[in-house]
Amino acid sequence: MISVTGKRPENFKGDLLVYCAIQHKDKMPLCEEGIKKLVKPAWKSGDFKAKPGETIFLYSDLLGHAAKPACPRILIVGLGERKENIDEVREQLRLAGGTVAGAARKCRARKVLVVLPQMKEILVADKAEAMSEGLVLGNYSFDCYKKEDKDRPSPVRNFYLTGSDSATSLRLGVKRGRTTALAACRARDMANEPGNFWTPEKFAEFGKDLGKKYAIKCRVIEKAAMKKLGMGGILAVNQGSASPPKLVILEYISNTKNPTLMLVGKGLTFDSGGVSLKPAAGMEDMKYDMCGGAAVITAMQAVGQEQPNNVNVIALIPATDNMSGGAAVKPGDIITHFGGKTSEIINTDAEGRLILADALAYGIKKYKPDAVVDLATLTGAVIIGLGHHKTGLLANDDTLAARLLSAGESAGEPLWRLPLGPEYSKQLESKVADIKNTGGRPAGTITAAAYLQEFVGKTPWAHCDIAGTAWGFTEKSYVPKGPSGIATRTLVTLIRNWKPLKK
């Protein structure tokens, strides 16, 4: 799908040849020497300043000079002004890659060569990685349930990258970018699948497939075992469902002496709200309530492919749907979580924290991780607070929070930290149980995290509420409408750079 080539751009005989240009204030955009004659007229006329997403589309046959490229079409894409911040440079390249992918689809190009720009601000491998991510993510489509339509533009078959940089560094960057982008695309696939197809069983099947392909151990805790273990949260949410729950566990052990990072992802494959039924309008989007689980399990796909030697990674995906069948849990019911803590159910639509609590408590007791990160489309309140632009981050450890913030910026998936404290936990006090599952409307995102905090003890832990970013994320050239595949690349970035929290 994407690879490095040593072929000279002028000799490329594919469908689309792409160059990049950098905005240079009021001066001529910075670009490859060979295309300056093409860019200058557009710049002089005011039609092209190389702003982000600006493009020039040309046909080789109309260039009128003997040295015209062999490729019939040429696209010049603007990157915007030079940036000094490395994360901003990476995002420039991703956005350019997404723009290229979109333009290539429109002209039905199947083979596309991108000439990487010279940029001293960024390492060669990082440059190739970011552009690769943008190309692959921008090339994404989900149409497996549509009838074949010859008039519908199809994705680009092959992208090629070239440049004057080290071929070894280019190949390293492309490999890394391809790995994370394809993992994120797989997370999008999972979310796009309807709830009658992507069930808890599918999470289990995907985990088992990873176990067969890579150095990852997969095991699945079934409903009967959950009862013996006392996982009352997962079982309560599943009570109204016709499909049994699954707790999918993946173990990647690089070295027993390495620190262990545990990931937990909410795998709610459809959320009707249960007895506290959601409004009908928009309920179809509740098939996306498993995006946290999708992010975690696809990050493990990348872990299996890259086999990092710096960290052990454990992943848990508690999976079920939340339905309002005759046996469904009811407001006022009291359940007992793994470990014995009781919870009064105030609202059955606050179900994600129930299944995450069991997974967190069980995983921490069994694996004794050095740090834990959980991801969930947990609250509508986070959308009110942060819109669809940033993921809500809450943590009991400043170092872990800082690392997640950094990983998110690097991946172009920004997070914003919100507070925790005893005043928020007080909202969860129950008169009849140890805790209740909602703290009311005030600070809804924070009290949801405070509920989870009850089950992590002193283990360094961070919670990412992706309800606002898992779909409807900030409009970008490489992010489609619908599921974004958010957090997969952030997690992989976190894992790649992992170091012990405490020296």
C-alpha cells in the first residue's frame, strides 16, 4: 500500500506525481527547484500561497517543455508556514498527506508518488512517518455494505515516497507510519461495523487472531468465570442482553524485568441506555460506544508487529452491550464489583464505568502493573466541556498524565487534563452501598473518573474520556466523518517511548 522508491520523480509513470510547497510569508513559496516554474505563475496571480491544504493541479501534456514528467498529472500541495515545534511539523505533513489522498481519489489515481520536502526541523524518519500516516488515514473508506458502484471513487492502491534523504531512514519512517495508521484504520472499521455484527464475540475473535499472529497471549474470561470471580459490574450491564459478555485479555511480555503498562478499553458494542433508555434520535451512533476497546486492541496489533523491548503491555477489553431486556439491571439495584465493593445503580445508562471498574480491579490485582491507562467513550459531559476537539484526561499521577499529553500532541490527538479530588468523590456517596454509579449532572466527566479511581488504589492511573473525539472529531483532511480511530496512535506513541515512571 505504501513504500519507498528510488525512482526519480520525472521518470514515474504512475497516475499522480505530488510535490510539497512551504508558505514563505509574502515571498515565493519554498519548493523543489524543478517545480518553481510551475508554482511561480500561480503565486504571482495570487492563486497559490502554499497555505495548508491549498493545491495546484496540472497536466504534464500542457506544460509545453521537453523535460515534462512521465506522469500525466502533477499535484502541488501547500504545507503552510514553517513551524519550529516538531509536533506541529508532523501535523503539517499528516494534513498534507490527507489532502493528497483526497485529491488522488477524486482523479481516480491508483499509483501515487509523493516527493518529500526538505525540512531541517524534523528528522527524516519522523517526516516519512507523518506523511505516511496522513496518506493511509486519508485514504480510508468503509463501504463493504454498499453495492458495487463503478462511479464511486476507490481508494488509492499504492503510495510511493521518495526524496533526497537517506533511504534507510525513509523506510523506517514509512514502516512506523504504516503500522500506526493501519491500526487506526482497523479501529475505524470496528466502530463502523453495525452492532448486530461487531459483538463481544468479535472482540474475542480479533484478540485470538492477534495471539496466533504475534508474540501475544490471548485469553477470554467467559460469563461463567465472571460469576465465580464476582465481576458484578460486567454481569449487571449484560443482564438485559441476549449475547454473553467477554473479558478479552492480551499479554505481551518482552522481558519479565521490564515495567508493565496495562491498558483497559471500554468495549460496549451497543448502548441503548438499558432501562434508563436513551432518546431514539441519534441512538444509532451508540454502536460507537466500543471505541475505547477498539483503540486498545488495535494498539496491541501494533505492539505485536513492532515487539517493543522496553515494556510489557497487558490489555483488557470488557465487552458487552447494554440492553433493556426483561432481566436488565434497574435503577435502585445494588451490585458487587470484583473485589467486593458495592455500588448502587442510579442510572443504567452510566454503564461504562461499571464494566471498566471490574476490569481495572481485576487487572491490577492479577498483573500488578506499574501504570494503567483506560480509554472509554464514557460521558456526554466531556463534549459539553471540550467539544469534539480534545480528549478529556484525568489522572492520579502527574508524570503519567504528562506523558499522555505529550503522546497525544505528537499523534495529532490532543488531550486536556481535568481535575480530580475528594470533593468530586463525595458526589458518589451512597446511603445504601459503598458507592453510587453517578454523581449527578455537575462535573459529570470528573465524577465518572472518580468512580473508576475507587478501583485503582495507589497504582499510577490515567483515564481518557474519548466520547467527544471517537467520532465527530475535529475536521481534518485525514480524518473521515464518523469514527476517527482516536487514541490508537497515541497509545502506540506512549508505548514506543515508555520508560519506568520511578527510577
